[in-house]
Amino acid sequence: MTAWVALVGLVMSAIAVAAPAALPEPPSLAGIPIDFILFALTLAGVAVFHHHTLKVAVIGLAAITVFKLLFSPFPEGAGPAGFVAHFAREWVLLTNLLGLLLGFALLSKHFEASNVPAWLPKLLPDDWRGAFILLLMIGVLSSFLDNIAAALIGGTIAGVVFRGKVHMGYLAAIVAASIAGGAGSVVGDTTTTMMWIAGVSPLSVLEAYIAAGVAIILFGIPAALQQQRHSPIIKDPPKGIHIDAARVFIVALVLVTAIVVNIVANVKYPEVSDRFPFIALGVWIALLVCVPLRKPHWEELPAAFKGSMFLLSLVFAASMMPVQKLPDASWPVAMGLGFVSAVFDNIPLTALALKQGGYDWGFIAYAVGFGGSMIWFGSSAGVALTNQYPEGKSVFAWLKSGWHVTVAYVVGFLVMLAVHGWTPDPPLRGAQTKTDVSASADDRWNRHERTALARDE
């Protein structure tokens, strides 16, 4: 773990050094912005006090906010005005995350109550291969579905077929599979969707499946063996299982709604997609419309809300960090971003990479996506799954039992580098002039900078 933390610190320091002088320089200690130090202390507190993660995250967010209000500028400006402008820019992302985490928590209970997880062992081999095939199924599901839902559905199935005894290493593998499956799909992850909107061809991120395919084998087989030793898969599922068709319909409707709203909002109307949480709203409308069919398990919401607030606190704190520029594009930088994304929100990292250009987008898609699975709070899928399995909220236990995920990330990256090679895609500036969609995406990420420039002129 020490080497992992050192690598993250090295990349974050490089990012800090690369920051331009467009904004006032934040106060620093030994060349490292104090903002980063406070954020690192927050993450360390989460790792050490894993039974009090929400308290640590909220206290860290409060400390960072107060510090930035008094001493360090926000990305949009200094002082209260900068904070208000920053929140106005981030509230849609935060609301979408909250809505999806809560909505998919209810959805996973609908799925469990449908009895599909209890019936599924009929289709799975009754040895370690069953656990491995389940991971492959999660990966396929997440190629077209939000990885939060894929992880929760996978966790629900695992809880049934393994009698509620899911190994920590297998929990890490579920999260990793849910993210690996979406790495090469422009509808499989928020970051790849961002790339698509910005003008990156879907074929440019498809190469990420080279690394993801290698990775899912490298972490999937050890995780399946861990799980088989810990609690073998049910060999003979109960007879006479009745599938609740109404609940299956609800699950399908909510998932289709999420996919359709995501595609329509981001592709057809990208100029307004970042102004309102359309995806979360669509999920909740679908859930509420189906209440007359089957009552949701509302009792799940308090625990899911606590877990969601933990993630939102870290995401919002990360968004306030003085990260205005990445180091020059190269494959080592792309690889390092994977480790950074395990503790740092991958959405601003992706936005910065898109603005800078010069990257091979398949490598970025794999790195910033799959990298988040190396720690339980590195992705929204990990946070959602550990709401189901609270024992997963231990960084040390996650890294120890899920060691194969980190190994798989590195080896998968290097295999893609050897097979495909680092081939930077053409600059997006030209692509952004070809379609209104990509132009509006660029406008969203640069609107505050152009506004400031106009004021200066």
C-alpha cells in the first residue's frame, strides 16, 4: 500500500506543478498545495477510521471548504462568489449521483424480490467457474448499463448464490467487473460518454476492451477461487421458485429508462444535459410510476442515503482541488491517472484530458474507469456495493483481499500497450468544429473561462 500511495502522490504532485497561472496560486507546503494535503488527510482518515467514513468525509469536506473560502481560490474564482459559482457548476453531477445511488438501491431490492437471483444458479456451474461466469455477466451488463446498477445486481445475485457470505476479494471483483465492462463502451460509463460528446469516436475507446478483457481474467479467476473456498456456490437451488414477473418488468423498465435518458440527453440535447439531473429524474419517475404494481422497499433508503452522502462529500471535495492542467500526454501519465482515479473523481480528470488533448482515448477510458475499482470508494459502484456489504468499507482489507484487481489493472494496461501501442488520437479541436454536439460539450467545459476572458476585455 505504501508504494501505491507514493505513486498517487507523485502523479498528483506532477499535476500541481503543471497548473497554469490563470488562477492565483494556492498556498503550498514544500511545493504541494495545502488543498491536496487536506484532501490526502481526509482519504487517510477514511482508510484508518473505516467505521466512521461518513463523519470523516463530512469533516474533511468542511475543512477544505473553509480553507478555500479563506485562503485558496476555487476553480471558478476566490471567496464566497467562487464557491457559489463552483456549486452551480457541480450540483447537477452531485444530484445525478444521489438520485442514481438511491434509485438503484431500491431497484436492487426489486430484483432480489423477483426471485431471479434464487433461480439463476440453475444456469451457473456449481464450482469456481460459476463465480467467474457471474463476473463475466456483470461485465457484459455494464457495457450498456450504468455500472452502479450492474454492481448492485451482481451483488444481489452473489448474496443469494453464496448464501450471504461474499468474500472481500470477490466484492472487489464485482466492482472491477462492473467498471471493466463499460471501459470500451461510450454508453457504459460516464467518462466514456463524456468523450463521445466531446467528439471522440466510439471506435477510439473500443480498444479499452483489450486491457479490460485481460484484466477480468486476471482478477476474475483468483476472486472466483477465493469465493469458492470461502462459501461455495449453491449447487441445488430451491425447487418451485416463482419468478415475480411484475418486479422483473419494473427492473427492466427502470434500466431501459436510464439508458434511453442518458443517450437522448447527452447526444440529442448536450447543450442542456449539464443543467439538470435528467438521468436521476428518469430513474425516479420510472420507479414511482411502478409503485401500484409493487411497493418498493423504502426502508432501504436511510442506509443508502448515508453511503451516498459519503461519496458526494468526497466527489465535491475532489472537485475543489486546484487541478487546472495535467502533465504532457503520454502513456505513463495515462497509467498514473488510473491510480489517481482510485481516490480522485474521474470526471474532472477526464474533462481535463479532453481539454488538453494528445491522448490515446482508449488508454484514458480504461485507466480513469477501471482504476477506480482498486479502492472501495474510488467509484460510485464501489460505494453502492459496500452499502449492501458494509464489511467492504475497509481500505486495507480491500487492498489485501482484492490485490488481484491492482495487478490486473497494471498488466491489462501493459498488454494493451504492447498489442495496440500508444497511438494518440487526432486533436479534438478539429472534431469539435464538425458537430454542434461536440462544440456544445466543449462550451460546457470552457464556459466559465470564456466568461472571465470577456469580462477582462
